[in-house]
Amino acid sequence: MLPNNSDNPVTSKTKAAFGELFARHDCFMAEMAILQAADPFLETAGEDLRRRMFTTTGPAGEELCLRPDFTIPVCIYHLQSKTDLPCRYGYLGPVFRQRDDGPGEFLQMGVEHLGRTEKPQIEDGDVMAIAVEACQTSISSSDLLLKLGDPSLFYGLLASLGVPDALKHRLIRAFSRGLNATILEHILRQGDADILPLPDQLVPNYGSKADLAAGVGQMMRDQGLSIYSGRSPEAIAERYIETYGPQDYGLSGDEKDRIQTVLSAYLCLECPAQDVGANLSAFEAEYNVSFGAKLVAYTERLSHFESKSGARVPARFVFSSGFARPLDYYTGFVFELYRKDVSRPIAGGGRYDKLMEILGADVSVPAVGFSLWLDRLPSWSDAQ
């Protein structure tokens, strides 16, 4: 059953309040259709969002979905409108996706900044400050926790360690889903007994990714499944090879030991966000690695955020080295905001520099944004 739209109107109070916030930060108010083509979400957002979407089929057989998020529709809107860059969009409206802890329809507001104006870390700080300001229309800074992560620091560490590409891709994929020391050891030490066996009819297709994708497609058709619904045969084949493929990374035992030691130590780092610069500099010295420009960018992002936010900076502000968000299009810094003593985030966002190009832009477009879930905020949940 599809969710009922009648219970979630955007009230004039809500629209006026966030309209003023958008105006203060030069955000163009974007209006997006509720019914969207499903393919852009299926191809770019990742498994976590795909499994929670409400999908249907259009009159021409096309796969459609109720809008599960605003980021992808905003990017598509920008591409179709051919608006000059940089541009900052604000949005407010219902989104639709299955949740274990609430209704399948809820109000979402947010901001997306497309295109570079200064250094990317300056835009990161700007957007994070807007997210904090939006939350503080309902919650004081003393009741907010801001959690910050930066997968690009992890990627920089992999480069510094000279991790081979095959292992690097596997670790990056695992990082986005919650990499820890146990999973890391399993990836590095995985034996033949751990490899997921292929169905008998696919074994002859394992010679190449293209052959395996063709075999998966044929199996889906034989079972009456559409190859256009959910993940494509190509995506399934790629995921299998990256996750369960050959384990010979060309590394000696000592090299694997070093990678495991350094990455395990890094994944345990959690501290006040303001202490990250000093802590990671000490980490570089202890393990003879370098985060390079990524660490400089982190420090500049934090400084700009604190300068822009002023007294609005949340009382609790932490960095967690293993923190990532469950959307595949994120490429760098990420953050989430929480209410005091509540485990569910009320807002989250980060940088996604490759999404616009995947969706059809001629060149890579730097981008950063956030979303705020209004049903998790006091006063705004009542106003819905």
C-alpha cells in the first residue's frame, strides 16, 4: 500500500519559517514533483534507500517511485533548467520511504549547494552551519549533538599505505557500510571457504564481469524478474566480484599486517571535533603515514563552520573516524545532528562531488547538502 499524502501538508507556519531561512542564505526555493523516475535513485543512492522506496510502473512500462529524497531530484532539476553555477537550492515537502520507526511519509527540508564558490571546505562549513541553524528553530544548542566524519581522510590513508586498487575498492565499499576491525580482518584474511559460491548455472560465466552480468540477466528473465526493477545485472555482477572475488591482492603477510594494524587503529579514533587536527598529526607521526591535504581541509572546514555559527555551535561536537552515511553518492565529509539522548539523527548531509556527472552533467560538479527530518523535531512535528 502506498502512503497517504493527506496527513502531511506543509503548513503556512512551516513554509514561512524555512522560507525566511532560505532567503537569509541565498537559497532558491525548488519545487519537485512527487512522482519521480526510479532509475536515478536505483543507480546512485545505494541499497539502503533502494530497499525502502515505494515504486510503481508508469503507462509506458517505465519504473516510477514516490519521491524518497530531494537531493537527486534537485540535481536533475538543475541539469534540466541549465541554471548557472554556483547555485544554492532550498526545499521543503513530503518524502516517501519505508521506515521502521515512523510513517512512510514525512516532511523533509534541506539545502543543496551545487558548484564551487571558494574552497570546497568553506562550502562544507557553510552548509553545516545552515543545518545547525535549521535545527535550532526547534532545539537549543545545549540539546544538540553534531557528529562529523570524513571518509576522504580514510581514502587518503589508503593511498598513503599503498593499498592495491582491488583491496582499496573493497575497503571503501565496506567503509560506507560500517567497517570495523573484525570486518577488516575478514577482508584481509578471507579464505576460499568464505567466498560465496555462485549458482551452478553462473559458474561458466565467471570469466569476466560482462559474462557474469549476462548470466545474471538471463537468470532473472528465466525466473520472471524484470532486469529494470531494482539493481541491474551489471550492478549485481560488479558487487559480487568486488565483495566475493579473488582474494590475491599481491601483498605479503607483513604488508597485510601493517595495513591491518594502521587501519584498525584509525577506525578506533573518536574525539572532540576540535582535537582532530592534533590527534591525526600524532597518528601520522606514530604510523609513518600522511593524510596530506585532506587533514588541512578538515581543519579549514571546522574553522569556517565555527566562525559562521558563532554561538550556535552545538555544545557536543564530535568526530568519529569510522562514521559514514548509508548513501552511495557521498564522496567526502559527512555529518549528522542528534537531539540530546535520542539515537535517531534529525538531520544529515555531506559532500557528493560525483553525483551530478553520474546524472548527466558534462563535467564533475562539486556539491554538498543536508536534509532535516521535521517529524523528529519538537514543535515542527506538531505543526505538520
